[in-house]
Amino acid sequence: MVKRSIWKYTLSVVGKQDISMPKGARVLAVQPQGDQICMWALVKVDSPKKMYTFYMYGTGHEHFSDGDEFREYIGTVQMESLVWHVFEKRRD
């Protein structure tokens, strides 16, 4: 039987970050929790770990470039007066 669980990951406010999650993890939500930006993913607990790449952009920031079409929108997080938009690098 496959053991599944929902795991929480804390995101940093940086342009690009890699996060180790079990292979096949499915992001469910990204939201503020206290003063942190958190992401929740449904994972197969016993799957081997894999690195996933995430990108965070602020509203109005000009960070997009050629190749960004290979990123999938995850969600938007409002933190006080700042708004962040989270994308994941498309999986193979």
C-alpha cells in the first residue's frame, strides 16, 4: 500500500529555489502562515527524493525572460503590502 501524506515546505523570498520533495509530489497550495510563505504538497512518503525548482516574483517586478513559458503557476501570496507569485519549473 502506498503511504501518502501532506507535507509543508517553507519558501524563501528569492527569485529561484530548489526544494527536495518525494518524486511525484503534487503542490496543493501556497499561502502565508504567520510571517512565512508556506507550500503544502501531497507526497508518496516512501518515494525517493527529487529536487524541484520554484520561482517567486513580486508584482510589478520585471524578472520574466525567454524560457519562462516552461513555468507553471502555483499561486499568489499576499504578505502585508507585498504580493508574491509562485511558479514551478515544468516537470519532465
